Amino acid sequence: MNIISLDDFKKIPSLPILDNDILVVRTNNMAYIPKPKYPVRIKYFVFVYCTAGSSRFSIDTKMYSIKAGEFLLTASDCVMEFFEINQFEGSFMVVSQKYMTSLTTQCASIWKRLASISQEAIHSVTPSEAVLISEYVDKMAKYCLDDTIRFRNEIICHQILSFLHEICSFQSVVNIDTKTLFLDRNQEIYAEFMKLVIHNFKKEHSVNYYAAQMGLTPKYLSVCVKAASNKTPSEAIQKFLIQEAMVLLKNTNMTLKEIVAELNFPTATFFCRYFKQHTGFSPNEYRLKSM
């Protein structure tokens, strides 16, 4: 699987990049950005705002389209494939998983808001919200480019946090009980759990493993994850496994035996039963359906 990293953008002159953590691309940079013609894994948090044209693409095999006046929000480690790019113009921001983790640690309440809003990848904005997005993008690009600004890193950090809160306020994150926004300990545990899952789900499928890594009992971990995300730890692990299996079946030539080994299932029979239980298709049926 091809992986996009910030190193792929560093050869483009005058592109606003901060270390290996943040990339900001404005509309006037879009012409220089390579458009991949194959599925790519993006190991970053990505925000894209479309100002003109449209694009059709998939995220973890699910199809989406974006047009002017809409923005896209994706979590780290997703697989994207582009099918149509029609005179697309816009801007986007890429933030590393490490940087996002540090941000959500500083402000735990933003985690639940982002988790809620990112359940839907595409969102519409009003004209006044579009102006605000452009202002934030321009500011962050300016700070990334100018290393003579005092307290530059601190300003960028707080600008991104402010921007994320603005994005969440645009969408008026629906029906979140304000009391749940202050379950800081639950959110911290959930954030740590998800970080472990992202790095280990292919090899470790057991809730007991993650609880042991975090020094918690499986029961306490389950209570905290459920309070922070309304999902059980098993459901979170299952989602990553199924999405990865779908990506490998659709976007690679790996054999069933190789996929079983890659995702650490005990046998091909067990994997086929697990996959069909959660998707309604056998792995071979899904692969043929996706061709």
C-alpha cells in the first residue's frame, strides 16, 4: 500500500510546512499538488475545504463526493482513492497523528466533539463560515512559513485548536450532553486506547491486551471507552479490522492466506466467518463485488 507523507510535499517550493507535523495548502498551491492515481494510505489527520469544482473519491472503500462550499474531515491512517477530480480548487491542512494527540491531550473536550463530527466525512458551510476557514488557513500558512515570528510554535498550536473548535461549532455537534464534555479522564483513556489500537490492531485483537498495556482492568477500560465514544472496545477494534480487510481485498492483490497472516487471524476459515458476520459477504464475494 502506497503511503503519503509530508516528505512527498517538501520538494514543492514555498509550501507552508512545520517540521514533519503540519502542512497547509492554499488554493494558489493546488496546481502543484500531485494527484495520486492509485489508492494511498494517509497517516495524518486531514481537513480539506473545496472552493470550486468537485471530486469523487473513496475513504476505506466507502464512496464520497465533495463540491464547492463543503469540507472533508478524515482521521489518521485511512486509505483514499481518487476517481474524479473536476476543476477542483480549495485548501487543505494535514496534521500528524503525534501532533493531534498532543493537541487533544491539552484540550480533552475537543476529542469527543471531533469524534462526533467525523462520523460523517463531508460537511457543508455557510458563506460566513467559508470566510472564517480562509482566514484560518491563511494565518496558519503564514506562521508555518515565517520562522522569525516569536512564539511561533505556541501560536500555531493554539490556532489549530481554535480552528478545530470553530469547525465543530459550525456543525453544532448535535445532542452531545454538555456533562459528557467534561469526562476528561474517560476521554484521556479513550484517546490512549485508540492510539494503541491504531498501532496494534493488526496483531492484537483482544481487549485484555489493551487493558494490560494501559494498566487497567478490561472492565474499567470498557466503561471508560463506552462513556467517551458510545462504543465498546471490541467494536472499535472490530471496525479497524474490517476496514483494513476491505481495503486489502479491494486495493491489493494479496491472497486470502496473506491477508489472514497480515491481520493475525488464526485460520482462513475463522477470518471468512468473521468477515461475513460483519459485512454480509465472504471475502471472495466482496473482492469480486469490488472489481
